[in-house]
Amino acid sequence: MSVKDIKEAMGKEKVLFGIKEVLKAGKSKKGKSSKIKKVFLASDAREETKKKLEGAKIEFEVLKTTKFNSEKELGLNFESEVFSILK
């Protein structure tokens, strides 16, 4: 999966941006599975962000692109270091 997959999911409105949204969606409630399918981090994501995801036991993949480049590639008007594709 890559930036291309994130862009496709954006078309289906199945993407969350930012650590807070991912942590919120990643919490399972009494045996129910998480809403998250896959989590991606920009290559220049902060170490603190990685530790938060690891602490919440959320698996992630590091993209080859930076926050700035992902903003351009995805056509966003803001930078994000965390992207999540929903089920």
C-alpha cells in the first residue's frame, strides 16, 4: 500500500488524518474490532508519534514520502504525518 492507496480511499471518504483521530478509531469497544484497516506514517514523522501508536498497539507502515510531499501528492492544503484507511 502507498500514497496511491490513500488517495483512492480519500475518494471513498475512508481516510482519517492525524494521530488523535487514529487513536480514537483504533480503540476497540468490548470485543468489537477496530475501524482501522491500515495506518501509515510519513517518513519524517516524529518519534513521539511512533511511540503513541506503538503504545496503543496500532500497527503502522512508514511511507517513503515526507509530510510535505504527501500533502502535494494527495492534493491536501495541510500537512499530516499520520494517515489511516478505514475498513
